Amino acid sequence: MFRTTLIAALLAAAPALADEPAPGANPFAGPPFAAPTLHFKGGQWFDGRGFRPMEWYAVDGKLTAKRPAQIDATIDLGTRHVIPPLAEAHNHDLQNGFYAGKMARNYMARGIFYSVQLAGLPADIATYRDFFGQPGTVDATFSEALLSASDGHPLKMILDGMAQAGETITPEGARDKYYWSIDSQADLDAKWAKIAAVKPKMIKVIIIDSANYAANRRNAELFGRNGIDPALVPEIVKRAHSIGARLMAHADTAADFEVAVKAGADAVAHLPGYRIAKFNKPADYRIGDAVIAEAAKRGIFVITTTAASRFGIARYPETEAAITANYQDNIRRLRAAGVKLAFGSDTFGGSVLDEIATVDKLKVMSRPELLRVATSDTPQLMFPGRRIGTFAEGAEASLLALDGDPLTDLDALKRIKVAVKQGELLGGR
């Protein structure tokens, strides 16, 4: 496991000090250390199509091909295969302070430097989020506003989870705390100011079996598992964009995917078909060609989450063939239309490595394409505006050096020998 550095200084108040920090200043902040200038010698570097020799330097945490006047250290990569770090586009394992520390270490050990958490309570996240985003820690971004119906997902999950923990909570106690309960335009109007006040970078809206929205709400068996009124989604997207937030749409069926696309969501957080629901059939998860074309036109991308299908398949093994065929069909047509994909697993305790392996087994893209989505498309889609996921002049100096060629042996992704993040050597094996 990589050695990561996280230094916390606890200082007692010292009134005798002559130089006290200005009001509002961080009293623990000192002059920053300059990042070392590194020379990366050797290695076969991934260029999006294959591996080839390159020579790079890290200056102030950025890559350059120009040899600097002074080099602090040379890292000999030998014949190792070098890739940009991995990114997890959809998970929920850093949203709770109890798990965040351990899970964050797991991310770094697996070479996953970027994580997107598609829910979370702003007040909880605020207590530990500043520990992320450092050279030695995972970069995490959160959806800090989750909108669903009063009887919608994740209510059932919340109630069951609390019961298992020996705690009692009512539906009323969960609504507008763990998620925003929105059943009408009036609810959206009344609660929007509070939603916007946290200044979320991402807002997630739950859309589940939207074609049967009204009937499902009358089905007691589906209490706590439903989605929001699909008629509200266009207005929610509009409001999210008005405050600079990206809208991530949880979609279950092909009809949900269409609702998200027509509303102008930025991304669909699930590729339809990770389960075949009890009241649906496989055809309900096949995305229409016209909808795919519209998604491509609008630049909407899709987070795959194929690894999450393991849960539905474990419960209903007879659905595996239909789920697999549906994934293969949808992914091939999405890619043919030019719709971008991001890899996310939505598996608590799992990772994007599981997602990469699952997509690879579907045989829907070549290994170079698979690796390009994993190391370039996913981090760039999920962390827009940053120069990551590429070996280029001025890009962040972050890399993984592998013992083996992942194009021929996917398990090489697990054999990380050298890891560097923003010009800082994290460790090696």
C-alpha cells in the first residue's frame, strides 16, 4: 500500500506570541514547500491508443517536456507501463465521516486519485472535506443536493439502514434532511432557496420508472423506492444551471433516460439496465435511437455503473442474460452515436476497477478504448476545467507506473509500482 502523508498539527493557544494571524486567516498555515522538480526517465507511456516511450519532467507539479535547469530527483521507470490515474465517477463511500478516512486510503492504494460522490449531507461533508484534494490524498467532489419524491429512493434505504443500526427514524425525520422531498412545483418553490444556499457543484435528481410514476406511488410495495415526478425535471435542471450546478440524473429505465435527456441534464448517472425490476421487462431498458442521438447532440454523458448489476443478478440470477445483452446493445449504440461514457461502479467498498473489469467482459470496446475511458474521459468529464487524464505540456504531473501491460493483462492495473500525484512521489512497491 502506498505511503500517503496527512499531517495534522494541534497547537495550543499562545497569547504571548507577538505575531498573531489576521482575523479569518488559517493559524496553522505556513509557507508552502516547493514541489520537487522531477525527471521521469524511461517507461512506456499511454497516449490514448497504445504505449510508447516518452520523457517528462515535473516542475511545480506540472508536466513539461522541456528539461529544467535543476532536477531534484530522477525516477527511473524502466520498462514499466505508465498511465494517468484512475477516476471513480459514481460512488457513495466518502459521504460519511465514519468511513471516509479508510475508504480514501483504499482509493489511493488502488491508484484512484479522483472520486465523485453522488450524494451527501453538506453539514457532514464540511467536517472533513478539506482533508481531500491534497497531493497525498484523493480528490473528491460531491453532489450536495439530492432531490426525490416524498416516497422516493433513497427513503427505504435510509429507513432500513437506521433500523439495522438500532436507531429509530420516521419518514418525516428523513425527508428534507437526508434528501430533499419534492412532490410538486410548490415544494420546489418553497425549498429551492435552501437547496441553492449550499452552493452545490452538482445536484442529483432521482428518476425511477417514470412511465409508471402515478401508479407506482399507489403501490405500497414500492414505498421509499420511487422517483420524482418526471414533469418537474425540466424545471429542476433549469434551476440547477442557473446557480452553476451540473445536474446528474439517476435513471432506471429507458423512459427515465429519455426524461433526463429531454430536460437537458448534464449526465445520466446510471446506464439503464443494472436491474430488471419486478414490474418491468427487459425491453423497458433499451434506449431508443432517437434519444441516443439527442443525448449526443446535447453533449450529455453517461456513467456506466455496470458493476452495480451484481446486486440485482445475485437476487434474480435469471435476469443476468437480459441485463448483459441490454448493456451490450445500449453501450454499442451510445458509442456509435458519439455519446461520452464515464466509468463509475456505484459499489460501496468496490471501485472503478470493478467497473473496468465488468465493461471489459461485455466486449463492447477494445482495450485501448477501455483504458482511454478509464484514465482520460472519466476524470476529464467529472472534474472539468482541470488538466488531468493526459500526458501533455502543462498537465498535472500525476501518473501510475504498472508492472505489466494492461492492454494484454488487465490485472496489471492492480500492480502499481510507482505513483505520483501533482508532482509528489507517493510511494512504490
